[in-house]
Amino acid sequence: MGLFLEPCSRIISFGLFVVMILLTTSAVEARVRHYKWEVKYQFQSPDCFRKLVIAINGKTPGPTIIAQQGDTIIVELKNSLLTENVAIHWHGIRQIGTPWSDGTEGVTQCPITPGETFIYKFVVDRPGSYLYHAHYGMQREAGLYGSIRVAVPDGVVEPFTYDYDRTIILNDWYHKSTYEQATGLSSKPFVWVGEPQSLLIHGRGRFNCSSPTIGSSDTCNTTSPDCDPYVLTVVPGKTVRIRLSSLSSLSALNFEIEGHNLTVVEADGHFVEPFVVKNINVYSGETYSVLVTADQDPSRNYWAASNVISRRPTTPTGLAILNYYPNHPSKTPPSTPPTGPLWNDSDYRLAQSLKIKAHPSHIVAPPVESDRVIILLNTQNEVDGFRRWSVNNVSFNLPHTPYLIALKKRFKHKVFDQMPPPDTYDYKNYDINIVQPNPNATVSNGIYRLKFNSTVDIVLQNANTMNPNNSETHPWHLHGHDFWVLGYGKGKFDPIEDPKKYNLVNPIMKNTVPVHSMGWTALRFVADNPGVWAFHCHIEAHFYMGMGIVLEEGVERVKKLPTSIMGCGETKSLIRP
């Protein structure tokens, strides 16, 4: 494989008229990209510990989808898991006109049953760095994930330059199966998943095989090629664009390359007003592009490192190698790996979030006012003695019949709760800083019905968990939309005063955003994409335990649904024998 996979970006100025012509031309010349994937279990050792992983065509991470704005993606997916369903979500792709391809089991489709082949078909309507991953149970953390890279149209350039392009996915890694973890989360007494055993950098890590918990060399073997460190090769004096993302199941992560600055230029597919950092915080579901210039001593290699933040770390640093060509890729750096910022420095994390603004030449102004405000209090609760996560004291459960089908087909019998969840909580009297004297919540699969084309504000409010002096960071991901990040704050959100401080000038648009410990995050979007969309915490265990909601908008405008998404719950009656 050569070092230079893609041509350099070049800065050229175009008038709006010329850009519109180029975009129109690109749409005419858009291509169809066809992928044929088989999903199955196999034994691998991503961190040297041998376990069952879910691989695509034998690999985890799976194949990178490489396309250009306007292209149609077709993924022919065969489920060869034998005894387990599957579904894949195309994270960051808005699925305009194809809501049934969002891949969210229970929301937009029935799962793909063992032995069946399902065809996803959708358009990548804008450039940027995106992801795909399992959206059935907790399968994502078993290795079913990968990247989507969408280039700008021919003749259109990005507002930064680089020499070549690479993709890195950060992850945390558990040795227990997703079944074991889900069983513990659903049990009385409650069994938490605990901290991950390893941190992976693009599917590779290194567990301590001399640990007393390891039974034999057959179980853990540091000579396995599966766990050789990921190597990013650079050429002295050249600049690499790293499309950096996280699909961790629990951990918030910080990424650093020893001795090199990172210039942040893209977030979730939107150009950022560039800023330079020593390291960057990446929350599960987020994607960034950072530029790194190989401007250090070329006679040696350097460490790239990921470290846990926002939780007290017990997991060792994840390591990769920045290899200066023509040094040998496996040449170990002579230095100590970076340890990252203090894990509990919440001010540092908040300050970095506040730095992310839209690029001056790519600002999309948000509506100045909203039509509806929904305030979502994130809390840890109990339901009948089971530990749950809740939003406004309601813990979410997926129905057996997907919402999109039930609403579009207008099922007369009720397949989900018709009572909508509350738009807010008793913010005047609720103390977010204490363990609540009554932690009990209710369970529902009711949804929020939004007026089509209305502007909606959602404020995510964090609070104390059921443990004293503990408030966890939650990355929230919205399907089917990008939203403007209007602001972050400490403490309890004030619905009168805090909106006066919103950034309506140059807010970044994203699809995933953190709500920091003991703080709040405000976002705004337009409900203009007909369909039914999930909005949830991207921590696997938290969503599994009920931390999410579902939004419906303009479902009557959705085109005829394909029968391929049916076959579960009440949709069985819609399929002719």
C-alpha cells in the first residue's frame, strides 16, 4: 500500500454560482457504491486476549465505506450469526427520503434474522467523516463497527489543506460477552459492566497477558498479530488528515500524539473554525478531523495514545505508533507514552467543547427562535428494584413493533404507549446535586410527536446518580438530523436566563454532543426530515438501561415502506405468505 492514497487538497475561491453549478454537476454524475458484507462471529485477539468478536468479512473494524457527496450506497448484508439478529445504523447519515435504512431495530426496522440477507440503500448527501455500527442489543461493543468517508464533489475544496488522509477509530474493549453484560444489567441484584479491560486504537490494543486472571497462553498471547500496535506512517514535512472518531461503549477518551499539535478542522461532518490543541477529547459517537504535520525529529517514532477521562481510570493507556518514514514501523518510541489530562478536570473538558465553532465561511445560521422546548433530565433510577437510566423520570423500552411501520401503516391497535413522555421536569424543586430520596421511575415506550418543519430546542440536564457526589458524562446522538449546539453550562439550566447566552452567531452543527457532569447542553434542530428518529445516550449500557427517547415528524410524508423491513411484532401480518 502506498503512502499517498488521495490527492492533496487545494484552496481555490469560488463564487456561490460556480459552487451551485459544481454541486448540480456532481449530483448528475453521482455513482452507486455497492458493498457485499457477511456478518459473523469468529475468534480474534484485538488486545491479545482471544474472544468471540462480530466481524464484517472477517474484519473488525469493518471495511471503510469511501464515497463522494451525492453517491448512493448499497450494502448487501448477510447475517451469518446463526442464532442472533442484527441491524446496522449509519451514524451521521440523515437518511433523507430513506428513513427505513436508518438501521435502528425497533424504531425504523425489524432486525435481520439469522441466515437472512438485507439490503440497505441510501444517499450520502453531504461530505464528511461518519460511522456505522450495530444497533441491536449491545452488539456494537463486540466489534461490529466501521467508518464512512465522504469526499466533497469534484471541483469543490475544503477550507484547509493536507497531503493525505487516514481514519482512526478509538474504542474500549471488554473480555466478557455482550450477553454476560446485558444479563448483569437486567438482574437483581444489579451487576454493572465495570471498566473496560483495554483501549483499542483502530481495532488494536495490548492487554497484560501476565495478569493472574488469565488462564493460559492459548487465551492471551502477546505474539498474536491481531494485537500488533496500529501504525500511522507519516512523511517528514507532510500533513496528514486524521479522521478521528470514538465508538467506545462506556469510556470518554482523550487522544494525543506525542510531541505533535492537533489542528481541529471538522466535527461530525461540519467544518470547524480551526483551533490547535495538544490533545482532544472524543466522546462515543463523535467524529473529528485533525491535521497533524510531521515536523518533529524524523529519526525516531512517536507514541499515539488514548486515555480514559471523566471516569476514574483503571484501564491502561491505549497505544499506537506514529511512524516517521523510512523508520521501521515497529520501531518502539524511546519515550514514555502520554498520560493525557487529569481524568476529573471537568473545566478542561467543558472549555474544549466551547471552542468548537462553525468555520467562518461555512456558517449555517440557526433559526433565532424555537417553537418548542424540551428539557430532558438524565437520571439513574430504579424500576421495581431493577437499576435503570431515565429521562424526566421515564425509562425507555423499545417496542416489539417498529414505530415507523406502526405509524405509517396506522395500526388501529396500540403497539406502543400513546401517552407522550413529559417535555420537562420539576426544575424549580429538583436538586440535581444530591441522591434523590425517591429514586423510582416508570417505564414507557411512548414517543414525542413533533410538528413538521417546526424548530425544536432540546436541553440535556445532567444530575447526580444514585451514588453520592457522582455525575456521569453522557454523549447524546440524534438520528436523522444535525443540530446546532447553542451552549453548555454548569449546574442547573435556567430556562429564563440561560437562553439569553445562546450562541446564535456561529454555532457548530453536530449529530452527537456530550452533556458534562453536573451541567447542561442546549441544542436546536428543525423537524424537517419525515420519519421516526431515535435520540439516546451513546453509552451502550445506558441506552440498554433506558436512557433514550424517540421523535416522530411528518411520518405521513414518508414514501411506501419496503416489506424487507417488516417481519417482527405486529408487522408479520403485513407480509404475504
